[in-house]
Amino acid sequence: MLTVSPSPHYQSDTSTTKLMRNVLIALLPAFIFSLFIYGISALILTFTAVVSCVFFEFAINKWLFKSDEYSIRDCSAVITGVLLAFNLPNTLPLWMVVVGSLVAIGIAKMSFGGIGCNIFNPALVGRVFLLVSFPADMTTWTKVSDYSVDATTGATPLGLLKESILSGKTVPQIELPSASDMVLGNIGGSFGEISVIALVIGGLFLLCTKTISWHIPVSVLGSMFIFSGIFYLVNPELNANPLFHICSGGAMLGAIFMATDYTTSPMTKCGKIIFGIGIGCITIIIRRYGAYPEGMSFAILIMNALVPLINKIKPHRYGS
Amino acid sequence: MKTFTIGGVHPKENKLSSGKKIERSPLPEKVIIPMAQHIGAPANPIVAVGDAVKIGTKIGESNGFVSASVHSSVSGVVEKIDMMPDFAGFKKQMVVIANNGKDEWEESIDRSSELNTNLNFTAEEIKAKIANAGIVGMGGATFPISVKLSPPKDMVIDNLLINGAECEPYLTADHALMLEKADEICVGIELLMKALNVTTAKVGIENNKPDAIAHMTEVAAKYQGIEIVPLKVKYPQGSEKHLIQALTGREVPPRQLPAFIGCVVCNVATTFAVYEAVEKNKPLIERIVTVTGTGMQNPSNLLVRIGTRISDVFAAIGGVPEHTDKIIAGGPMMGKAIQNIDAPIMKGSSGLVCMTEQEAHRKKESNCIRCGRCVDGCPMGLEPYLLYALSKQSMVNELIEHNVTDCFECGSCSFSCPAHKPLLDYIRLGKAKAMQQLKAEMAKKQQSENNKN
Amino acid sequence: MTIVNTIILLCAIGVLAALALYFVAKKFKVEENPLYDEVEAMLPGANCGGCGLPGCRKLAVKLVDSPSLEGLYCTVGGEATMDKIGEFLGKKVQSKEMQVAVLKCNGTCAKRPKTINYEGISSCAFAATQLSGDTACSFGCIGLGDCESVCQFGGIKINPETKIPEFDTSICTACGQCAQACPRHLIELRKTNKKDMKIYVACSNTDKGAVARKACTAACIGCGKCAKVCQNEAITVSNNLAYIDPNKCKLCRKCVEECPTGAIIETNFPPRKKKEETNE
């Protein structure tokens, strides 16, 4: 019996699962690097986050939504778990990680209807929830000196910057890590923050496989660079240089992996650039004037709320 | 390399029959010729059951301004005139002619294969010959060419564009024609230039046919004013509006004809048919059909008489391949899946693509992840994900606001969706509802204007 | 102490807000004929459009304002509701015959085999534009459920085994939405009685008899035997298809027995008495 279906009779080879798989592969260099630096604790933390995210999505789907479909098959819960873990300090108690996963999946994703329906980035919602609920645990970092496995507690570069300025020092007086230290990962922080180069490798992989387009990463990093550059030129005593800003904190991770999340970013090219510029500027403002040392998570969440408005910008129509 | 600027996708080309020489498909026992093979009013049959006809005898007269005439493609006797199903199963009026095997042609037709380069015709004479030969757009749109060559008086034509893009995967009919009949095509272009009173013409050919580009460039050098332009390979480059943008940089405004911005587009197969009609007095009675598929032993470009049943075309090449689950009339992006294999080949049938079990079925649908690939792919700059959602909710006013009527159903959105959502199906439904509402509004407006007067 | 102050303050704000709302509601109240509300309350409130007006409120307004109730009937509420309203307004109710929806197709999966496999969205309206159907009958029910989804009262269900809709006549209000939704115009609102006894030709195929029969074993072949046997001249055969006029049909069931393909359907009749064998 012949099959009759409406055109088109071709479907592209990509699928949601393949796209999610590409993102996981892109996160691999950063994960391997954090294993190398933090050892087994990185593995345990990431594993806990991933397993709890997958379990919560499966459980909510099966027992709350009463659906027969296995939505976990598309691996998006795994990515939420990995990204959440990449945002946390490695000393965080595991039960907090599970709570964070529950908030990320249960509240930020499933309560909106599952994949494709959420407004806010689930991993960031989980992270911000943990940050606001358990501020002390979420801001204790281990620092690695010269790639040795011995770790001593210390602040992240941004934390160091904020504290020093608040205590009256000027920027040239603070011993900020060098750019090469930050790029290669000789600093303290969460797994996703420390090695810029590992993240950039992942980002290039995503660009080559056409999983993401260049618009969001370039506009986020570019606007951060330019905006912080203006601040630096005006007052180098109170502002760090722009290179420091784009290599520190969650800037790279946020620009390449968090802001480019499909569901929570705009649909049109023009919209993506506006989104990226908004994130960049808000991040710098929070870092400079806000109480928190790191502003990327909040900036992304704020812009996520504006995405439905940005989506009203229509793409260029043929013939107009 | 020139291309269109908005959207576009890159489906697998699968030009399996590329480079194959045109083969003549054996003449069938009978032909079934539909009266409606074109856009516009169906032709009126002017023969009766029992009449003897020759190859090229007119059997259907053009009915109105936008219509075309239809001719017999075999010699024999008219067996039946009845409503019969086309390949989608819809009943249309068709004339069945039994082939007497004697291969008798109308006397006026010049059957020699020599190249005629006589350009001593006036524009009106050329248009009349084209109308008489029943020539319609053979790229698939099937718009009557004589109507295209007579645009409204206030529209001045300064550009003749010839469509050699053949952007649909699998199809190579135009490619084969450009390799074997380049001179005839060029003469056809000269005739069309005369009919439109222009002095230059551009032929757009996609870059996956380098031999055709080289050959056509070589041959076109012998003629005046014909420029061959290679185009980047991107679907849907062969769409009229996008060809115009790539070759001239102009964009056709919404709801307007290409003639509005001074352009007329004609397919290469149609141009060849114009040559045959004007120089050889031969009406449109046969065309090249690419019969292909990954499961096919010998994908080829066949010269088929109009009205040959699809089952007969396959029978002559050894039958439908095993494990074929879907047969498409046309290309895989915009072609229609065949329901009735005894339906005839028509003037616009450019290909028969056989899809195997693995290829024929739609993949499982999942949630929209709002990745934006549909928006990136749409060549008209629409937002398919939004039109899909609005159509599902039957929000017709919003659909019209978001320009659903601009959509020409190229399929780029459904093709690029990673969640395999049937975007184009719902957009088609929405488009139908929107057209219905717009028509009703126009009628109401017309009525209220009539009442005022 | 601060808690007590807070409570008092909040209570005071609440009382002020309540007073403000009360005065605003009084001042800006739209004066309407109070009868509109009362008649609207008597209507079922389904807003189905079966009366031809957009919503129960509009019907209530029209019932109150029109001098007579001619042309106004709520099919969902039926006789009971219309009588009540007529009595309340002091106007005469136009009685309407009882109607239910029937499907003029009995091409189940068993009787009308599939010839192709359709893969597309589950919308009859869409499928009707793409192909002539997934069976050899291009007139019959497509079975994708446009009627089921449009029925607000849940009176239509597509039977998963037969793939054609089944109408629950106890729910059917004859609002006509399903008849409008069907792209093949197979649904007819037919006159019926309190026991829902009706006889109709469950086929819409106008192809020649042999062609129709080949496509579906329950097709009407246009043989005309039913028309011959009908003593009330209720049956007409045109275009190879028979049609029973419900106004002339006296429900004698002779045509049902006579039909060679079983295309004529009778519903809710008592079982027939067995014919006794007579030796001639």
C-alpha cells in the first residue's frame, strides 16, 4: 500500500536529541578539565545533578502528567544537570544539589509544560534559587594553586574584585589573576568558570556543527567588552579591564551555553543580537554597581523575561 | 556567487540521474489527457467519442483569458471522455485516446531535427503560436505562457529571466535538456525576447550543474544578449520570486505579479517547447520526466508523451521498484504523493521519485523547542512556528496580520524542524481559512460599493 | 504594638476599598432591561450558536425584544426551555420538530478497505484538500474527527474499530456545528421522534453502482429497488444515489429489507417478527 502524505517528503537529519547530544559533547572539555583539577568531587557533583534532574523529569512526567512518552529521551534534562553542576562550587553538600535540581526541573521547566514551554533558563533558576537560599555554602570556593590537587579555600577572581573594592582598595592594588591564568584555568571557581579555553573549544564545536549561531555569544561577549571598556577608560581605578570581565565568572559559560538555550532565547537573528547586548550590559552593571560579584545569571534571567517582547520584532519579509 | 538573501535550506541533492542521456519512453497503448493541466479554466473538449485524431490534433480549446489548449499526444481514436481521477484521486475531465500505433502526425508539424534559427516573426505571431500550442509553465506551476507574455499595459517589461535552477532534489530533466538541446533553448530565448520586446535575457543555473553552465555559456555566445549566470546551490532558488532577486536584485512586492517590477520568468523546458511551437509548429505533447529513486536500478530522464499513465511509464522500465512505499509526482520538497498510479503524466509533471520504506514515512513528532530554524529557513521571511500555532487555534485575523498569504508552500520550514513538526500542514490549513475570509471581505466590500453606486 | 497598628491599618484600607468599589459599581452600573438577565438564566448557557445567534445572551435579548418568537428556537434547551420562556414572556412558542445528526456514510474499516496509508495531520478539512480519501470511495467519511472535536456537548465519538463517528442521540442538540465542520457534507440533521426511530440512506457515493460497490460493500448502487417498494413516494434516486425524504417517510421499513447492499439504515426499531414459511 502506498503512503500518501503532504509535501515536503524530505525531513532534515537533525533532531532534538542530536542537538542536545552536540551540546553535551561541547561541554566535555570543560568537564574533563574540572575532573583534572577537582578530582573525584567534580564527578560526584555532576553525577548527582544529572541523575536528580533526569529522575525528577521522569517522575513528574509519569506520575504528575500521567504521560506515556519518555521525555527524558531527548537528553535535555542531562544538559540541565550538567549546566547546573557547572555553576556550583564543588564543596556544595549533595542534598543542596538535589534541591537545586528539583527547582530547576520541577519549577522552571515542567511547571510550564516541559521542553519548549519554559520562559526562564532552568539551570540558572536552580542556581539562583540555591544562591539566595544558601548564600554561605554557595560562595565558598576552593582555589587551586599551579594545577596542584591540594586546594585551599579562596575567592573567585570576581569575588576578590568586589570584596577589595568594597574594602577601599583600588583596582591596580588588587592582585587579580592574570589573563593567561584565567584563560587556562589557574583560578578558583565553579567547574564552568575556570577554564575559558575549554569552553571556547566547546563553543567552536557548537558553531561548526551549526547547533548554535554566532549571534548570541558574539553579542554578549562583545557588548560586555565594549561596555566594561567604557567604564575602564573612564575610571581605571575602580573598574577592571574588559579582558578580565569576559574571561572571569560565568561570562564564557553564560554566553556560549546558557544564553543560547533555544527555548529561552529569541527566534530571529535581530532579536538574538538585542538579547545578547542586553545580557552584556546588565551583567556589567550588576558586577560594577550591584551587591553580588557575579551578574551573568541574573542578567540572563532578566533578558529571558523580555524574550516574548523581543520576539515581536518580525524578521525581514520578502518584498517589503 | 549570486543567490537570494532571505532564508533557504540545503536538502540532500541526490541527483542520481545527473548526466544520463534523454531516453524515449515507449509509446503507450492509450493515453488519458486531462483538460485541466494548467492554472486557470479547464479547456473545453472539442472532439467526441469515436473521432480519429493525429499526433498534435487539438482536442481541447482554451476557455477564457487564463486558460490553455490541449492536444493529442498519440494518433488513434477517441475512446472515452469522462471524469476520471488524477494522481491525487480527484476527478477531472479527461479524454482517453487509444493509440493505433501508426505514429501519424498532423501535416503542419515539422518533424525534422535540424535547428531552425528563423526569427522573422512579430511579437504577436509568436504569442499566437505559443497560445495555439497550449504551452504552460513546465517547471511545475503550469501557468499559461501566452498570458505571461501579455502583462497588463501599465507594466513595462525590461528583464527576461530563464529558470535553469532546478533546485528540487532528484530532478535532472532541465539539466539533461540544457546539455542536449542548448541551441534550441537559445533560439527559444531569442523568440521570447522578441515577444516581450527586450534585448537581454539572463539564464540562472545552479552551481551543481557545472557542465550545463559551461555548455550553455559556450552556445549562448553565438546568440545576442543571452547571459548565463551561475547561482549558489540553495533551495528554493528555482522559485520565481527568488530567481528574480538573485538575478536582478529586485524583490516582487506582496500580492503582485513579477511583471510589476518588469520581470518575466520562464523555465528552460518551457523555452524549449516555445522553440518547437514557433519553429516546428509542434504543440506541447511530450516532456522530459526524471524517473528516479534510491531503490531504482536505473534512474533516468525519459521523454514521455503527455497523458501516458504513470503505471505505463514504470512498466516500460521494469516496474515500480520493490519496497517502494511512496511515489512522488515532482520533487520531494513540493511534489505531491501519488495515490492513483493509473493517473496520467501531465504538462507540469517534472519527475517521478520512488521512496523506499525507510524514506517514505514521517518521523515522530515531538515538542517545539523554539530553536528558530524554521524562521531561519523561510525564504519569504515569515515565522512558521507562529503561523503553525495561530492556525491550530484558528486565529484567522492574526494569521492575515502575520502575512500567511505570502507563503508559497516550499516546505523549508517542515524540512528544517528538528522536532519534525508538521508546520506546513497547519500553515496550509491556516492559509485556506485566511483566503476564505479575505475573499468574503472582498465580496462584501464589492457589494457595499455596488450598493452605493 | 506595631502589629496591632498594622492590623488596624490594613483593616481600614480594606473597608475603604470595599466602600469605593460599592459606590463605583452603583454609579457606573449599566441599566439594562432586567428581563434579559432572567431569560438568559433560563437558557442552557452553552453559547453553541445553534440558534444562529452568537451566544445565549444575544438570544435572550432578541427573545425579549422581538414581538413574536417566530424564527427563534433554542435547540439545546428544546421544547421544555422554549415553553418556559414563552410562558414567562407571554409569547407563543413556535414548535420545532425534533432533529438529530446522522452520518450519511456507513463505510467502516471492514466494509470499505483502505487503499493507501495517509500520513498527515488529523484534520478532515485538511485531508480533504490533499487527497480524495484513503479508500477507493472519494465521497465517504475521512474519519479524522473534525466533527468529534467541534461538538461542544461530547455527543460524537470516532469509533476506533470502524473509524467512523458515532452520534449519541440522547446528547445531540441538533445545533448543526458538526454538519458545518464536515468537509464532505456527510452529516445531515434529520427529523426524528421521541424514540429516535429513523430510516436513512447511509451513503453519499454518486459513482456508478459497480464502482461504488467495489469500493465499499455497504454502498448505495442506485438500483432503485427501494424507490419501487416505497408506497409513500418518499424515495428518489438521482446520480446513482437514493435519498429518503424524512417528511414523507412513514417508517414502514420495507426499503430496508429490499436494499441489496444494506445501505439503508434503521435505528431504534423493535425487532422484526419472523416471516412464517408458507407453502404455495
